Amino acid sequence: MNQRLVTHSTACLERESNKKPTEIATVGLLYPVECKKPRDEFVKQCRPTWVKHFDRQYCAKKKVQRLLDDNDSRRGV
């Protein structure tokens, strides 16, 4: 597996996070069409089990970040 592909795919998701996600990946991950090319390369070069693993990992990190951001906005209420 190529760590560069994982990093490049994740970087695209972060960079394009303000755009509407229209493409569906594994485990319910949605991503913008601008990230389709790096995503396709990532899927082509990695084992399907690793693709699912990194998709789950990315989703979990985003969920934790949303929870932390949400809790910060509710402090002191």
C-alpha cells in the first residue's frame, strides 16, 4: 500500500470539504466530485480491506471532530 495515496486522497477531502459531496465511497463516506481522480487511484492501488479501513478511520476522526466542535459551542449554556 502506498501511504502517499492515502495522504493525497485525504488531503483532497480536507481541501474540498466546503463543496457538496456527491460521490459515494465505502462505509457511507461521501466525497466531492473534485476528489474522484485521487479517490479512484487510491482504490485502484490499495486492497479493498485497506480502503474500507481508511474510510472508517477518516469517518471516525470527522465524527470525533464534529462532537468536539459541537461541545465547544455548548459550553457555558
